[in-house]
Amino acid sequence: ALMTKEYMESGFTAVEAVVVLHIVMVAVVIGVDLSTERENPSEALTNAIWIIYFESNAVFAVEACIKIFAEGLTPWMYFVGEEGSWNRFDFTVVVVSSASYVVDGLPSGIGVVLRVLRLLRLLSVLQQSEDLMVIVAGLVAGVGAVMYILLLLVLILYVYAILGLMFMGKNDPVQFGTLA
């Protein structure tokens, strides 16, 4: 079946699954890359990391092309349509990452930063799953409760610090002489 816009809107496609897999793979490789950067990694590891970056960038470029061609006679809708902001971001990451492979003078850190920012794209995948959205909404709602729990804990610790100062400050001024 051709990758038409209707087919792509019908649900989680194989293309999206491959893209999500590559985003997660790049996340793991970035962690390996950054953790071994200071230890002078072997040439084989450096080459493997570069190949994964390059191959993943090629997958993201193919995905962008598929989405552009899926727009049919209105390819600009890729950039301005419903998911235009994500698409512009992805396209920018692909172009800058590709440029970092071609242009020697371009700082390599830009490509790494954009690859890390690509992890934000997983948020767009979360929007397609109602179950995941419920979990994320629960976590966001729970953050407020956690802040109140932390405030309560600080208050309780402060009260115990005052009590310790009052009852034990005279006996052990080194440990209980001040609140600090």
C-alpha cells in the first residue's frame, strides 16, 4: 500500500514504529557516546556510533520525504499542517545533522544537541495513545501533590530541629547549638 495521508492518519504505522525505535536507539547511543568521550574510545566504537547516527539520520530523512510525498499536490502542508511544528523541527534536525556530516567546520556539538532534542518527539507519539496520555496526565497532576508533601516534610523537619535545639542545645552545643 502506498503511504497516503489517509493511511498515515489511520493509526500507528510501521514507519512510525521504525522512527520511534531509532529515536530510542539514538538516545542510548548518545549516552554511550557521551560516557566514553573522555576515555578515548576505541576506533571500532567510534565508527559504530557514527554509523548508527548516520543510519538513523537517513531513516529520519526518508520519513520526512515519505510525509512530504504523502501530502500529494500540496507538499508545503508538511511544514504548515496539523503537525507542522513537529515536522519543521524534524526537518531542521535532519538538515543540520546531515550538514554536520558534510561540513568539517560545523561544530559537532550542534548535531548532538539536536539529536538529544529529538527525544522530545516521543511526546508526539504519546499523544496518539490514550492510555499513555492518562498516565502522563496523572503524573503531571501528581507533581502538585508532591510539592505539598515536600513542603510538609520540610515543616516537620523544621519543628524537630527547633525541638532538638530547645531540649538538647544546652547539653551538646556543638551538635545542637544552632539550626544550621
